[in-house]
Amino acid sequence: MNFMFDGFNDIIRLEKGERLGEAMEQLSRETSVRGGWLNGLGGAQEVTLGFYDLEKKEYHWQTFTGLREVLSLTGNLARDDNDKFVFHLHGVFGDPQFQTIGGHVKDLIVGATLEIFLHRTYKPLNRKSDNTTGLHLLDI
């Protein structure tokens, strides 16, 4: 992972074979990021997506392999109840037949590259458990 900070935003580039989750953990260790909103695009060779069943309060996960374009990656970074850095991302991915899949991104392995723009928040972002939904929602 390579990244640069322009005083308020981070520009991040992941290389082929890197895991997004590991890169975000590295970013949290090596920078002072306490929260932010991100957008990204590039390629993935594997992606695990989920859909949240609100009634059962659980995710249904599926892993997709094979090269796909990362058409849209958007979400945020925050700290959870245990001060662990977590990302909440949704994405849309296109295959060679121009068909798309999308959902909640659990993790992905980068194809050729993944380019991310991270806009840091002025204040730290935190997530808190919500009993009604079973999710960790932004604590605003």
C-alpha cells in the first residue's frame, strides 16, 4: 500500500494481491485517521459481499472470484465500541461480460490496483451497537 496525505485527505493506492482489510488496518496504525468517508475504484480478483437480513439480524455472505472492475466503492471508516478501526463499505463490481454484482463489502483482494480517496472528518467517527437493528451504527 502506498498513501499520501495532503493535509486533510488521504490518497491511497493498493497493489495487486493486497487485501483491503489489511490495508485499512495498516492505515489506522500508521496515520492519525479517526474517521472519514471514502470512495474508490480499480480492480478486484476476489470480493466477499454481503446482504443484511434485518429480520434475522445477520449477514448472508458470498465470495466471488475472478477479475472484476471495481466500479464503485463507497463508505466510511470509524472506531467501534472497542476502539477498533472498522470500515463500512458498499461496492459495485463488473465482470468481463459487463454484468454487475454489489453489496456490503466484507473484504476484497486487489486485481491490478485499487485507488482510494479518503476525506477525513473533523471529529472522530465512532460506531455503537444498536439492539433494534443488530448493527453497529454511527454514533452521532
